Amino acid sequence: MKKIYFTPGPSQLYFTAEEHIKNALKESVPSISHRSKAYESIHQAAVESIKQLLQLPEGYHVLFTGSATEIWERTIQNLVSYESFHFVNGSFSGRFHEIAENYQINAITKKVAEGQVVKPEEVLIPESTELISITQNETSTGAAQPLEDIKTIRSAFEKPIISLDVVSSAPYIPLDYSLVDTAYFSVQKCFGLPAGLGVWIVNEKCIAKSEEKMNKNKIIGSYHSLPSMIEKSVKNQTSETPNVLGIYLLGKVANDMLTKGIEQIRRETEYKAAVLYQAFEECGQLSPFIKEEKYRSKTTLVAETKCDSSEVINLLSQKGIVLGSGYGKFKKEHIRIANFPTHSKESVELIADELVRNFK
Ligand SMILES: *Cc1c(COP(=O)(O)O)cnc(C)c1O
């Protein structure tokens, strides 16, 4: 039986991905030179589709890396000399903070328990902070930072760079990107593509900051320093031989999403999330891990399980559905369900039925 992956990354491929992969092979996409005109047009098409899909404002650039993890490191290298401030509420937000600490800067954190979000009114951010890092959707717990909070933080802190992790929420999340200076994602989550490509969005303020750091003779990295990445990207190129197939597929899938319509994708995501949360509420064996509704993620849904989570996972697996286990220490106590654009309403309804039928 062919399985459908509801794991929160890697996940089920976008439903058009297979056809695009076949076409890419027919067109020898993996063999073309990354210095050719053919590559430049693939690169440009991907950048244009992402800009349109996310409705990026003027002056925002789209850059390609190997992963979102790489972007954490590049962010610290390029945009921070002394001090960063991290909203930490789970494993992914915590990992970025650790990477900042590896750079021996003053990496400050406001940390709350897993399942919560850091509330803007509860943080004290020093004047000296150069960068504020927020994780919009903490995939390890299923907690989502409301978009009003991003607005509140932006209006309270004009000067520091605001960096937003949208790895497991873009393009669903209707974010006004002008509220942040940099945002990033990788393609194996909501975009439903093979892993190995990170997308880094930066504005002019980020570029100026990295140049300022460089001009003070500080290290900002080499081939993936922001100035080198920008220098190449204006020519629709990259410093290294990039993941050409991944960039090709991203352009194609982003374009398919534009054809479908981002509003339609958002409506479907909200419907499917409502169906699953309703099922969690109806099951005596399950309950939503995030107690307050306004902090519940619509793209990565987490339920606490009274039984060992493997019982739930094994049962659904017999129906050809692969759910995610809890993250890290929650492995046995949680299930995690990805609700990405490729996941159909019918398959989500099937999961909800099975949960209600078997874990009432
Ligand atoms: C998956 C994930 C990452 C890391 O992405 P990689 O592509 O594995 O580097 C970072 N942040 C969040 C919120 C994630 O879900």
C-alpha cells in the first residue's frame, strides 16, 4: 500500500511534484550548468513565483541555501556582532539560540514552557540588541505566534533586525513581510518538496548591516556571506553549484500554488485544521497539546495521547497514513499531524474518523 505522509517534515510531496520531477529529468535539469542561461531562467522563475506567492514588498530579496539550519548560522554571521535576542518555546527556536551561543555573542533568551508562546508584553529587550528572533510556528510543539504579536514587536522595536522562522507555516501564514527584515523556510515542509533547499528572504536593512559588519573587519563568512549571495542573485545565479533540481521544483510548485490561489489554500488549511482539532476534542484518549485556541498552529497540529502515541501511529499506519510522533522528549506522549497544502480534505477527514472511532 502506498502511504500518505502526514509527518511534519519531510512530508508528503506536493501532488504535482512527481510530474515536475519527471519533466525535469526529461529536460536534463540536473545536468545543466549553473552558469548557463537555462539555469538563470530557472532561478529567476523560482524567485519571481516566491515573491508573488508570499507577496513580498519591494526591496526584499530571495536567496537559496542548503537548509533552514544553515540560515540560522548565516543570520548570526552576517547580522549580529554582539547581541541577539531569542523567543524560545521549543526545540527549533531553542536550536537557533544554541547556534547563536556557538558564535560567542551575547545570545539572550526569553524562554517559556513547551506548548506556550512568548508574549510580547513579557519580554524586556535591551537597547543594544541587534536582532530579535521569533519562530512563527514551533514545529516541535504546535504552538503558533499570532501575527498581531509580530506587529506589536515591530512597532515597539524599530531598530533591531527582526528575523522570523516561517519554516513550517509559509506560504499558509498570511504574514505582511514588511513587518520583518528577514524570514526563512525550507522546502520539505509546506511546499511538499524533497529536502535540501533553504529559502532566505532579506531586505535592504539586512544587506546594509552585513556590509557594515564587513567594513569593520569582522567575519561574515565566505561564499554565503550576504554581500556575495546578493552579488550572484542579481544575476540569477548562486556562489556555489546549487540544488538546481530543488530550485526548479520550487518554482514549479510555487507556480501551481499561485494557480490554485493562496486564498483557496488558506481556506482549505483552516477547514482541515478545524476538522482535526475537533477530532482531538472528541477523543477521550487525545487532547490538543496547545490549550489556548489562539496559539494553536493550523499547519502542524499536536495532540497529547493518554496511551502510548505509537498505538495511535500504528493504527493509522494500517490505513496507509503516516503520522508524526512527538518531538524529542514528547515522542511517546504526543502525535504530530502535518496539515500542508498537499494534504487533501478527504484524507484529513479519514484521519479524523479513524481517531474518533478508535480513541473515543
Ligand atoms: C524543520 C524546521 C527547521 C529546520 O529546517 P532544516 O531544513 O532541517 O534545516 C527550522 N525551524 C523550524 C520551525 C522547523 O520546523
